[in-house]
Amino acid sequence: MRAKREYRDRADIEVAVLDALVDRAEDGMTVFEVRAAVEADIDAIEDALGALKADGLIEVEHESERVRILPADRVVPDPSEELDEEESFIDAIRERLGL
């Protein structure tokens, strides 16, 4: 799953981090899991996380010894909206190809 369209006009690394977090919105991710999901060095990921936190697009939860990073609720698309978007894309292709 991808972050909502209105949050995709950010730096590529920030969008990649948001997308990874949205994919695991229920459980969140550790910094190490984010690093495994996003192809970037740790400094770039830390900068992206800092920018996303400053803008209120991610939340950080402290669970005993672990720190979990979650996307803010407003970043996660409603599953029904995503289906409509995919259907309209497929419909556009069908229409363009004359199917």
C-alpha cells in the first residue's frame, strides 16, 4: 500500500519511508526494519524520519526496549479509496486500448 497522494510530493527517501510504514501501519516498524525496506543509508533514513516527525506524518511509540515507528492516521489511505483509484486506472487503460 502507498501513502495518500497528498503526501507524495516530498523527497524520494521520505516517500519511500512513508510507503514502507503504511505497508505495516498496524504493527509499525523499527528503524532497522525501515532500513531493510528502504534502499538508503542510515543517515538518509534518519534525516527522512526527522523531517516526517517534524511534519507530524509519523508517530513514535516506545515499547519496553523497542521503539516502533508508525505512520500518522491521516497518511494511511482508506482501503476502499485505494480500490477505486486502482479501478479507475484500469478503466483508463481499457478505454485507451479500446477494450
